[in-house]
Amino acid sequence: MHSKNSRPYHFRVVDVFADHIFGGNQLAVFLDGTGLTEQEMLAITREMNFSETTFLFPPSQPGSHARVRIFTPAGEIPFAGHPTLGTAFVLASNDLLPANTQQIVLEEGVGPITVRLSGEPSAPEFLWTTLPPLTFQASFENREAIAEALGLRATDFLTEAPIQLISTGNAFVYIPLRSRSLVEQVEVNMAQLRTSFAGVSSLKLYIFAPEPQADEQGRFHAFARMLKPYQGSIVEDSATGSAAGPLGAYLAQHGLVPCQDEAELVVEQGTQMGRQSFLHVHIRRQDDALSVDFGGSVVPVYEGVLRLSPR
């Protein structure tokens, strides 16, 4: 039983980058975080035990629909892909927007993010957003050491592409391998990993293998895993929009996907976890500058109320 003075917080859980329940990446969205402290939001996120949980607040800027705070079990982050799309879906599908809204503007830590809805506005079939500006950062030349940390050989890396840090406010180290089977067999040695990437804070690895040819629809494909050291262990993420989007730019930048004007990429992730996800990426090149959209489907799973003790 709960106290009549308890503080109720309503939430929705969705699967993002999935076309069926129990696929994709799980997300909890709290519909109104007003009154919650940062410590309480972190505690709730750890209780939900997903890779991210979001909290909605009234917008602070004209033209925005909501302010969003995104938390992982380790703390707050300024931007992430599946929380952005999943939160937009919850707003659209729970009558929290003006009628027939086709574009949702969310205030996030990196600034305003626009999500475009495809299909019925109150039950969108697909959602797209544009990546914040990305930066290509350091490349890592210690391939022998990195290979050993991943249980691989240096010859397993793609020779024509760097091991490189890329950030959109959420940074990942991109590690290109020669085949899907090599991505599947990666086993991390934590101590060697931290030595190999000394100086990289909040280390997150996006390990992938691109297919060399496009499919019949002209789309390129890649198979990926996202691994991150967390509290002394390795946590794997089943779908990571803020990593899959920059992967499109990485592949175009390094000539692994031809992109004179635009290109399409589909990234498969989460398969080994039993939560297969498909992340769609649209890359555009103009005057040697790359811009990237990423998108996917969202499936509602369940809803509930979390009750906190009165203060």
C-alpha cells in the first residue's frame, strides 16, 4: 500500500529502433519530472535499470514542445539517440502535443533537437532526427594493443579506416573490423582496454563491420555492437542512435560508403543480446560537409506509476 501523500510519477516504457515488442532498446519516459531532484532522477533511472531514462519538463523556449533530461545509471548526458526518438513517440502517442503535430522540438543538453514524424501523428510509424554537429577527433595508432584488449589480432581491423573518436556531444570510439563474425567474437579485457584508451573519459566503443555492397534498394549495411565499461564490467547497448548516426558520416568520410550527394545506411545492432535493432541513417554531403539523419520505429510496451515518499 502507498501513502495518500506519496508523490506519483507516471511513466511509459517503449522499445526504440524496433518493429515488434521485446526488440530494440528499452526506454522509460516520465511524463512530468516537475519536483524531482537530480538525485531522485538518478535513483529512478537506476531503479528502471535501462540504459537510459528520460524526464519531461515544460519547455523554456518559444517553439519547443518539451524540455528533456536524459539519464543513464551513471548520470545525466546531454544527448542520445534512442531516448530522443522514444521520448518524441511518447509525446505524440499520449495526446501531449497539439493536434496534427508533424515535427517535435525537444530541448536537450546539446540544444533544440527536431524530430520528424512519419505516418499518423498520434501513432507515428517512423521517426527521424538530425544529428547535432559532429566532430572527428583523435585517431588511435596502437592497433596491436587495442586488438589484444578486444581478443583480436591487428589484422582483423579494416586497414583502410582509422580507429577514431567521434562526438556529437556523446563521444564514441569507432573500431572497424573486416567481418560480422569478428564483431560477434569480440571479448574485452577491461584492464588492457583502459590502458589502450588512456585519457578517453566515459569510454564507449562502437565496433562494426560494413558490408561492401549496397542492397537492391541501394542501401548500405553494417553490423555493430556498442560496448561501454561501467562500474567494473562491460555493458552492451542494443541500439545506439547517437553512435549509428555518426557511423554513417565515418563511412562516408573514409570512403567506405560512396556518397557524392547522399547515401542510405541500415545498421543492425543488439542481435547477440536477443534484442535485434535496425537503425536507419541518411547521409548528405554538400560542399565537403556531411550532415546525418537517423531514424527508426518505436513500439509501446507498458505504462505505470512510480510513487515516491513525501518530503
